[in-house]
Amino acid sequence: MVDRPGARVRAAVVGTGLIGGSVLLRMVAAGVDVVGWDPDEATRRETRRAGVPAPDRLVEAVADRDVVFLCGPLPTLPATLVEVAAMTGERCVLTDVGSTKEQVAAFAAAQGLTHRFVPGHPMAGTDRAGLTAARADLLTGAAWVLCPAPGPATTAFRWLAELLVELFEARVVPMSATEHDSAAALASHVPHLLAGALAGAVQRAPLRDAILALAAGSFSDGTRVAGTPADRTANMLLGNRDRVLRELAEVTAFLDDLTAALRADDAPSLTARYDEARASRAALRDRRFDAYDRQFPAGGDHAAEVSWLRELGVAGGHLTGLHVDADTVSYAARRPVAD
Amino acid sequence: MVDRPGARVRAAVVGTGLIGGSVLLRMVAAGVDVVGWDPDEATRRETRRAGVPAPDRLVEAVADRDVVFLCGPLPTLPATLVEVAAMTGERCVLTDVGSTKEQVAAFAAAQGLTHRFVPGHPMAGTDRAGLTAARADLLTGAAWVLCPAPGPATTAFRWLAELLVELFEARVVPMSATEHDSAAALASHVPHLLAGALAGAVQRAPLRDAILALAAGSFSDGTRVAGTPADRTANMLLGNRDRVLRELAEVTAFLDDLTAALRADDAPSLTARYDEARASRAALRDRRFDAYDRQFPAGGDHAAEVSWLRELGVAGGHLTGLHVDADTVSYAARRPVAD
């Protein structure tokens, strides 16, 4: 592992679809020494045509790298993690971009990889798929969850966070894997369920073509993610099943409140419920952040540092930078101002 | 009523909020002789400051006009329709822009106004409100439902359809009020319910701020219309209550299919349901249209013409133009090619 991220970093991206391909293209654009690998031979050829090295054998892609981004489909992640860990040195940081974190974090812990595997999740995407849909700027400025852990893992977290800020202008959101999966259930997974249900009901509707003729903002926005490749969505939901079902119950409880008011022709109550719903949109739109710095000892067990980091993410904050010297780690953070 | 729409038309817009204001601004930009009126005095002053006449009394705004767009809130529409009808001549065409059509069409029929009231609904909007949010191009190119009716009403429909194509480049979707309300339930009203339920559940969630920190496409898209003014949404849903509840049941049935597969850890079944849902997105994205012309006699009872128009809208088609001469009305239409 090098001391300073950036141009001297040697990186690899394993799985060069939409997200992995976008990670790869961004690093190429930033002048990073990066190689790509994908199990699909045609994708490797496509990568080479873009002027990026893409060896045929995985070991050639990842050996001697400082960091490997694991970007394949969720179900392949555990096997790939084990394989890449065995092919790389103890100082190589591993991370992933999967949409659920608790399962992979637990798996990495069971494999004794917590000290160098930093679970990650950039909050960006499109409903397209594959390297041809990848773009160097897809992840620029995105919220990018990283899961810190105490002990030696903190060193890997710091190094990767600094790299992501430098290369992707990432807003690094530090969270425990458990809190990530809880928040992502409502931020992303349940919205995919609702979009699927709406798009599916329209597909079955006798008036489907008339509905599509009228489809302006609300239908089009509300079903966009239903255009995502179906197996990707299914894997995401299955990877966070219990929490998704639990949070869906909260959404259907609110839906029941709305429909009870509607059924009763109760305009004041229906309006009041919508005022409540609207408050979360207003909070999203009007969020203001306080910027501040925080220092911790560079050494030690990092327990206080990790607690602070996790609390920052749960409060809706993020890191905008950090700097490590011999004695101290200095974080630059932003935290939402309370309503 | 003049024979040719366009620059010589004298128009009025009653209720100059987001939609009415956008109708007004577009007509001003097109050089139409148009006046605005709003019950709110400050809004009238704001209209005048924009250089548009806005008399204080409604009768001054609508008397001697060729067309009046009724754009106030849904609950005020019946009273305004009666009032404006009494202030205008038999040759003045009246139309509205409300998000439900059956109630107002039935009310107009009971008032003996079907021959000159053409129920309308432009499928466009934003989550903002008021004249300050209005834009001359908000409705440009929008799907704009108009409800034709046989007999003398057909003349009013033709005239208004031609005006909307000329001034707004509207894709005029001809539909019966009943079919509009059925299609709009899934195209717009149920999506508002789902968006409200999701935004409301997030507002109540202990992790709200963390969820907002992760809010990328799916949450942000899926809740956008929950930012709409609450009373506007409530009125829209109440105005189409029974159909909204019925179509919501279709959506929750599909949601139950998705969650059953998720609960059973049944990846193939979950993927198959998402493939089904995705087909409606693909249909929306990939729709291709055949352009064709159709003529009808200018006179007569217009029954065949109205049947054809309604059938065109139900098939997902729209009008791109029309021309009326002494003997014939010629429609230019586009109809989706079957998948």
C-alpha cells in the first residue's frame, strides 16, 4: 500500500460492467496505472480496444496491485473475494461496489480479510448495463458508502477514502454495514419494489397503450429503475431481503393511511398526510451542511475514530477529505444542520 | 368562434398558477390576444407586471373571448364553469386543465354546456406551484388530452385541438372522460400515492438523515411528485377516488407477487416478474408510431368521427394536426405500431 493515493497508485478493476467500467474509465482519465478484468472475453477485448490493459488471466490483472475494485454481480462476490485475496499481498486493499453490505462484510470477516477489505457502495447508476454504458463521470461527486472497522482495517479505510475523494470527488459516507443496509432498504431497495409493481401493473393493464400515451413525469420517474436489468434488481433485493420486507411494511403502513383518508373522502386528513410526506422531499432539497475538521491519533485501536465515522454517516454527513501524517489523521467532514 | 386558430384568437386564462400561468405565457409569446385573471389580487398584479392584461373583475377578462382556459383548483371548477359560461357567448369555447375529467364532463352536461365545454388535461407539470413557477415552454410538446363528444361539441373539439397543436405543439390525445380517468389512474394518480407512501415512510424513519444521504436516483425519482403541493394532490386523488383505489389494487397485487418471490428466496421467479415489469418501460422507450391521415364529413352528427377519435386515444395514439374546410375535416394522426 502506498502512503499517498493518486497517480502512483496501481489499481485493478475486476468485473467491468456499468459500475466497474465507470470506475475503470475514471481512473484511466486520472492517469492511474489501472488494468481491467472481466470473465467475459468479449468485454476484455472491448477494454483493450479502449487502450486499457485487460489480461486474460485474473491473476495477471490483480497481482502486485495496491487496490482491487471488485465490481462483478453480487452472487459472484464471495468467490471472487477469496480468489483475489489469495492472488494479492497483505498490503493490497480490496473493496467492492455491491448494493448490500452486511453479507459481504460478514463473509470477509469469516475469511480473515477485514483488515484489508473495505466494503463499499457508490450511490449512482443508470438503468443500463455493461461496459458500453459505463462513463468516466458516472460516479463523479456521488455519495460513496465505505464501512470502517476498528484495528488495522482503519488504515485501509483511510487510504481508500482519500483515494475516492481524490479520484471521484466522492462524498464518502462512513457507515456500519448494518446501518448501510437499513438505510439502503428505504433509499434504494424498496423504491425498486414500488417501481417494479407499478411498471408490472401497467404492463398487465388493458389500457396499457393509453397509459403510456399519458405517461408524463410521475409514471416515468416512478418506474425508471424498473428498467434496470431484472437479475441485478433481484440479486440486490435478495441480498437484503429481511430489511427490505421490514421497510416495505413501513411504506405500506403509510400507504394504508393515505388510502384510508382517500376512501373516507377525508380531504383534510389526506392533505395532512401529504404534508408529512412532503417534509422529507423538502429536507432532501433544503439540506444545508456545516463543514468541520476532526483529528484522531494515527495509531492505537481507532475505536473512537470508527465510532465517530459511523455516527457521521448515520447523521447524514460525509467526508470531503482526510490527511494522515505520522501522529494524526485529520478528517474534513460535512454534517447536515438540524431542521 | 373564429374559423382559424392562431394569432387572431382572443383568449382568456382563468386561474394563473403553474399550469394556467404557463398557458398564458405561451400564448403571450405566440402573439395571441390573451388576458389573465386570478382570484388572488397579488397574482393579478404580478400578471400585469409581466405586461399581460389582468382585469380585476372576471367578467372583464372573459367577455367577448373566443376561448377561456379554466385553470383553477379542481374543487372550484364547477362554480367557475357556470360563472364563466354565463359571462360568455354561445360561440366561446371553454376548456379546463384538471387532472380528472369524468366529474367535470358530467357536470358540464348537466348544465347544458357540452356543446362548448371541451374537457382537457395537459400531461405536464412540476412539483412547484404558482405563477412564479410557470414557464412558456412547460406544456410545449406535451400529451394533451381532449374529450370529444358527438353533435355540436365536435366543432368545439376540432377548433380547440387545432389551436393546441398550433400554439403548444401539443400531441392531442382524444379520449372519453371515462377512459381518461381510467388511464390517468395508473399513469399519474397511483404513482402519486406510491411516491407519498415512500416519502412519508422516510420522513418517519429513525434513519431519515442517513437515507437522504444515500438518496440517489431511485428514491429521488420515486418521490419527486410527493413534493407537489399537498392539497393539489389530495384534490386530484379525491376527484378519481374509486378508479384510483381499483388500480392501486392491481399495483399491490403485482407487489405481492414480487414480495412472495423475495420472501421465498426465489430468484428465478423474482427475475421473471421484473422482466415482465421491464416490458412496459421498454414499450414506453421503444414506441414507434405510424403517421396517417383520416377524413370525415365536416357536417352530420360526427358519431363516426368521435368513435374514431376515442379509439385513437385508447390505442395510445394522438393527433398532430387537423384541417377543416366546407365539406371535410382532415386529421393527421400517429398511432403506435404493435410490439
